[in-house]
Amino acid sequence: MKAKISTFLREKSLLFKADQLRFYFYQFKNRSKNISFQKNHPNFKFPPDYLMYESFQINYESYYKSGQSAAKWLLSIVAKYRNLESLKILDWGCGPARIIRHLPEILPESCEVFGTDYNETSINWNRKNIENVSFNLNSLEAKLPYKENYFDFIYGISIFTHLSEELHYTWKKELTRILKKDGILILSLQGDLFKTILTESESDEFEKGHLVVRGNVKEGHRTYSAFQPNDFVKKLFSDYEILEHTESYFKEGKLQQDIWVLKKL
């Protein structure tokens, strides 16, 4: 038993050190262009590099532009199904506010915007630096402080992709509790094309419609990875209407996640 514990701790330590080295590599690699972009946007507050790294990448221009375009893209989807006036919106797993910070700028003033995340450092930074958004610190436990049937629209970008199967079910239940009837839920998941990075045994489980989880690190961390076959998603959200499903694809050599647009019945 002691040998197993020692091996586990040693492997965990190596993963942590490898992650630190990766962070320093990308911080140094992007340093010059990040300094330049910051000078050209002196009034825009960027989160600390490690916060950005944990949830995205250390690229200031990409953080700024991709967050802005993602905010517009999300609202364009919602606008297909309902009026954007007086919406209550939740960014589930908001991280250091890459997307949510842009929503108040492009939404009608009658809307209310909320963000929740389990990273205390991110939430503290958001509260001090992001205006017109209400932030909440949650734990990995599926429990949020919002009333039942409160939100018109909830989105989670690459959040279920870092959770265990048990938390898929408990978080789905909690999101359903706080989402209004006919409310819209948009999620990004690791679908069929991600089979290309699975091992043979993992791929076999995926083909059977089972969730595949790689969990050798802390649950919720970006290196904790879950892969969701279509049948699993349809079963998990069997009490929702599937409005849209865009399957994963390659863009500039990178895998893009599936997008599911769901409506609570």
C-alpha cells in the first residue's frame, strides 16, 4: 500500500512540474507580443498569466478577440429562439472572464449577467476588475446559490469536459433546477472526432456510448479530461429538446469541441 501511495504521489508531482514547465514555456514564448498588445490596449485589464493559462492560453490578443467573438456568437444562437431583452444569463465555469466580460457591452441594459467558477483566485480577480457582472464562487459539488427557474440562458464552455461521470449527472440536475422552462443551455463537449486521441481501449468504451474519463489529476483541472459520445449526451439530456448539434472538427490543425444547444422542456 505504501508503495502504491508513493508511486501515486511521485506521478502527481511529475505532472505538476510538467505543467509548470509548460506554463513558463508559453509565458516566455508569448511575452513580446503580449507586451505589445497590452500597450495598444492600455485600458483593458488582463488577468494574471497563470489564471489565463489555467483556463485558456497565455495569449492576450487571443484572450481579447476570442472572448469578444464568442460572446457575440453565443448571443447570436440565443437570438434565434428568443428575444434578448431582460435575459438572466449565467456563465457556468466563467474562469477569468474571457467571454462574460464582453456580454454587458452587447446586451440590452435590461439584462442581468452572472458568472460562477470553482477557482477562488479567478473569482476574486473578476470581482475586482470586471464591471456589470455578478460573480459567485462555487465548489465542485453541484450546488449553486440561485433560485429555481431563475435563468433564461446558461452556457458552459469546456466545463463538463473536466468532470467525472458522477458530476455529469449531479451538475446536469443542478443546471436544470436553475434554468427556466424553455430556457436555453449551450455546452461544448469532446465528441466523436476526439476518438482520434483516445487509446484503443478508451475508443472501444466510447464506441459503446460510454463516457471516457482520464482522471489522474485533480477533478476540474484543465488536464482532467472527459469525452462524451453522442449517445451519452442524448441520454444525459433526455428531458431536453436538442435544438442544434455541431459536431467537432479541425480548425487550423486544432480539434474544436462539439456544440450542443438544448432547450429545457
